[in-house]
Amino acid sequence: MKNGIVEAVIASNRRIAEDVLRMELIYKDAALAAPGQFINIYLREKNLLLPRPISVCDAADGALTLVYGVVGAGTRAMADYAPGSVLRVGAPCGNGFNVSDARGFGRVTLIGGGIGVPPLLMLAKALKTETDASVRAVLGFKSETFLADEFRTCCDETLIATEDGSEGFHGNVLELLKEENLNPGGDYFYSCGPLMMLRALSRFAGGQGIPLQVSLEARMGCGYGACKACICVVGSRQSEGLAAETATVNKRICVDGPVFFGNEVIWDV
Amino acid sequence: MYKRPDMSVELCGLRWKNPVTTASGTFSARDSGGYYDFSRLGAVTTKGVSAEAWRGNPVPRIAESWGGMLNAVGLENPGVEAYIKEEIPYIKHYINERLMPGGERMCANTGGDGSEAGTCAAPETLIIANIVGKHVDEYRAVAERLNETDADMLEMNISCPNIKAGGLSFGTDARLAAEVTAAVRAATAKPLIVKLTPNVTDICEIAKAAEDAGADAVSLINTLLGMRIDAKKRMPTLANITGGLSGPAIKPIALRMVYQTARAVNIPIIGMGGIMTGEDAAEFFMAGASAVAVGTAALICPTAPTDILSELEEFMQSNGFADIGALRTALG
Ligand SMILES: Cc1cc2nc3c(=O)[nH]c(=O)nc-3n(C[C@H](O)[C@H](O)[C@H](O)COP(=O)(O)OP(=O)(O)OC[C@H]3O[C@@H](n4cnc5c(N)ncnc54)[C@H](O)[C@@H]3O)c2cc1C
Ligand SMILES: Cc1cc2nc3c(=O)[nH]c(=O)nc-3n(C[C@H](O)[C@H](O)[C@H](O)COP(=O)(O)O)c2cc1C
Ligand code: FES
């Protein structure tokens, strides 16, 4: 079978910001992971039945990096998993970011919000090697930043926004983008972050004719396409002649996504 | 060491090479088929299908609870025409590819006819089409439309707790259950399974009504109506507010209901509800089931249906059960 659950070994699992951890896994098929894909984590706790999807933050030969926020019982349990122990994980899942679509653009801007920042790191590296575009990261945090140095190493430009003004721009990423000197007009956008941010960004990009890919999330059941728990609604705003019911379709975020084009997502359902 | 047990069963005039199927709504041929070889199962049961496409409920559709999960998917499905055009042929093709003489995996671990793995005399994996409707005519229309297809059996979901207009009312009222069963019975020559809801006071009454109206088998249980509240956000966890509870938490209720129903009707029972291991499955046979379905376990671990089949075979072998019939009479 092409897909399976494998046992990966936790090489390290350490705190990189308040309630944010970085986990390195020894994982033999790591090189198969593409930017924007995620893996299902099968927790050890018998009472926490469902897999937890976590995006691939970086992948190298035989090693996978995940960065996750502690938001509930599952991620709290993960935070206690010791290096050297075994973790059951699924194969990299989903349709990740389409990198080649940005070819021909002079500059790509990656817009990340909070725990949506990690998958953009692997994307930044792929864009640097597979396109000629200059890569700019615009990263938003509540207060404490994480991964910023990694982005600074591989991006041409890295801008930080914090909601409390403790570092970089005081405000959110959208406000930062609208600052005159950022001129995102001819850019190609990729983004991952809270739904509200993606929705506002999609409106902004749409208004300026900037292409945008977004990575969405939803509560998942199976994480591999079997249960239809994780849907989003996509459609074409152009098909005005059609009834609303037929002009839009449900897509499963776990296998059809998690990455979609901003202008195909129906945000207000 | 005992001889390899005979896993085959006879249900509604059809031979199953083994008594394990998937529970409706937890199996997608294209996606599940990438994780395990579903042609090893006695049957596959597909997601509920209606006359026209249904969009289902808003998200979040899933919530976890201690030992189980709540779902309010809302029976999203592409409609019976798309099902006939895309799902059935895909399943058929998948099964045939693996049953071809000389095929690598063919019949491995199916047992049944006593033959060695690799010499394929066992029957093909059957297709059970699960059908839903908002009213009697819709059930009838879907059943009729499936007549000329490769679906081997029909399973009528009269028990889904999610759709306000239909589902619940049919399955919780003996008269309505009989009415819709009789209507579908008249519309199809295929073996008809009526899937019962546990959200009733007396499941035997509904099972008997289905039997009297012409059902060839009953399957139980569907999910138990429940809800969760996110206390921090001060709102229900599911967008639909309520949802169906499934998984290990419901197994004792499912077992009790299978046990009671087996003593109330003369038609076979497909048992389900929280089956996580081969030994769990054995308990359902001892309670009176003739076959079992694996649902939530497959969401938690994609290969669960075939894992559980192997575990059941192992359990039978090491505990001296020669066939499913022996399990079924174990309680005396
Ligand atoms: C494709 C995808 C990629 C993801 N990548 C990452 C990642 O790289 N790093 C990371 O930290 N998180 C990521 N997530 C979110 C992560 O899966 C959840 O935070 C995690 O499952 C929560 O588990 P828990 O048991 O700790 O929380 P729970 O106790 O289950 O929930 C705590 C809170 O988080 C919310 N929540 C839980 N799961 C989700 C979800 N899937 N989407 C939105 N809200 C949710 C719940 O509604 C609840 O309010 C991703 C989600 C998806 C769908
Ligand atoms: C996500 C999900 C979707 C389901 N969809 C259907 C469905 O379409 N039709 C149906 O008859 N039952 C449906 N069910 C119920 C299951 O088939 C099964 O009866 C129930 O979940 C109990 O078994 P389990 O504990 O093994 O999951 C669904 C269950 C789940 C968890
Ligand atoms: S989580 Fe089950 S289909 Fe996406």
C-alpha cells in the first residue's frame, strides 16, 4: 500500500516560544514531503482518539521538522513526549503549495500568522531553489516571535509584526502589508494563518489582482479523506449564471487541500 | 494448534468470504484503498447516498469525547447518479484487479473455503450501498435506481440523527419504519438491510417492524445522539449543536442492543458500534451478530478493518473456534 502509518523516532522536542514547540522526527520518507503538506500524529493517549494534523515545517533526508502550538489536550500531551521515544505518524498528506505557479514573478511574499508561520519555512526554501523570485516573509505574532531567524537565513527580506508592538511593526500583517513602502502590487502571495486573517488577505489580494494561495484548516476526523469532516466551500465567483448551489462545491481540506487559491474559497459560509 | 478457522458466513442468501465490512460513512474507496487492501473484506459498505447531492452541515463537523467522537457530517454525498458513475465502478475495478489469477495479493488471509492463501475460490468482496432519503419516495427512488447496478445489497439508513427532516423520525417510530421498509422492499430485489438507530426506548420493537415489513437483515447500531460544549468559547463544539456519538464509548450499548435484537427477530444482524479489535468483534458474534462493521476505528487507524479481521481470525484460532457459527453459539 502506498500510504501507511510509520513509527518515527523523536530526535528532539523543545520549546521555542511560550506554548510553541519544535519537534524533530527521524522519519525515513521525509524527503517525499512537499511544502504545505501535513502529517497526522497518532497520539499515545488512548482517550485522545483522533489523529492531530500538523504541517511539515521543514524536511531533509530522513528528518522532519514540526512546529506546533499547545492549544489543547492533544498538543499538551505531545509537549511531554521525550526525545528517543517512538511516535506513530502518517505519510505526508494533502495537496501542498503550488510552487511552479509563482515562476515568472519577480517577488513572492509569504504572509504567516501565529501558528500558521511554520509551513511557510519549507515553502520559502523551495521557492528559493525552484524559482528566480526574490522571497519576502511577512510574519505576524501576538507577542513572542519564533522561527524568525530561520526565515532571515533563507529569505531575501523578513518583516515582523507583533500585536503588542514588542518586536517589529506594531499591528497585524495586513496593516503592515498596506504600509506604502511594501508595494506588494506585482507580487505573488502565499499565506497560512487564522481564518480571519486569510479572509481579509484574500479580499486585499483580490482587490489588487495579486494571486494568492492559502493553507486552510478545519477540525479533522480521519485526516485521510474518509469521513468528510473537514470541508471548505470553493467555487467560482465568475459563474454568476449558475444557481449558488451548483456554483460551489465542498472540498475536503485533508486530501483536496489544505492549500487552495484565495479566489476560489467561499469565505463567508 | 488448531486448523485455520472458516471465516465465511452466509447472509441473506449471499456468501461472504468473511464477516467484516466497513461502517457506512467511514470508508472512501479511493482514500481508504490506499491504506489497506479492502478486497480482503467480506463486504464494503459505502457512505449514505440520496437521490440528489446533499451538501451536509457546516463545520466543525467533528468533536472528540472521552473514548469516542461526535460527528455531524450531515450525510453529505454526491447523489446516486454520481455514486453509480464513479464509486461503484471504482470499487469493482479495485476488487477485480486484486482477484485476477496470478494477482499478488489475491485471497491472502481470506480463509473461508479452507484453501491456501493465493488459490482464489472465495467469493468477491460484496458492495453494500447505504441509502438515505428525506421521505419515503426518495428512499424508493434511490433503491430503484440501484437495481441495475453492481451493488450487492442495500442498507437503508433510517437512523441518522443529523437530518432534521427525515432520519430520526423513521427510525424511532415502528409504524414509519415499517412504512419506509415496505416501500423500499417493493422497489428492489436486492437483499435489504435496515439500519437501526439506538436512540429509541425499545430497539426490538423497531427491529420486528422492519422484519415484518420485509427486511432481510438489520444492522445496528448507528450513532447515539450527543453534544459537547466548548466551555472556554461558551458555545457548542459542533456547528450543528448535536451530533452522533461513535467509537469505543458506545460498545456496551451496541452489544446490549445486538443481544436483545438477536432474541427478538429471526433475520441476521450486522453488529457495529465501537469495534476496535478482533476480540471486540468476537463479542458481537457471541451477542448474536452474523457479521460486523468497523467504523470509527478506521478513522483512528486507517487499516483497522483488515487489522481487525486478522485479529478475529487469530482469536478464533487460538481459542478453538472453528467458524463464526461456533462464536455465535458460545454463550449457549
Ligand atoms: C492541515 C492542518 C495543518 C495544521 N498544522 C499545524 C501546525 O503546523 N502547527 C500547529 O500548531 N497546529 C497545526 N494545525 C492545528 C492542529 O491540528 C490543532 O491545533 C491540534 O489538532 C489541536 O489538538 P489539541 O488536542 O491540542 O486541541 P483540542 O483540545 O482538540 O482543541 C483545542 C482548541 O483548538 C481548536 N482546534 C483543534 N483542532 C483544530 C483544527 N484542526 N483547526 C482549527 N482549530 C482547531 C479547537 O476548536 C479548540 O478550540 C493544523 C491543522 C490542520 C487542519
Ligand atoms: C463520520 C461518520 C459518518 C457516518 N456516516 C454514516 C452514513 O452515512 N450512513 C450511516 O448509516 N451511518 C453512518 N455513520 C454511522 C456508522 O456507520 C456506525 O453505525 C457508527 O459510527 C457506529 O460504529 P463505530 O463505533 O464503529 O463507528 C457514520 C459514522 C461516522 C463516525
Ligand atoms: S478529515 Fe476525514 S475527510 Fe478530511
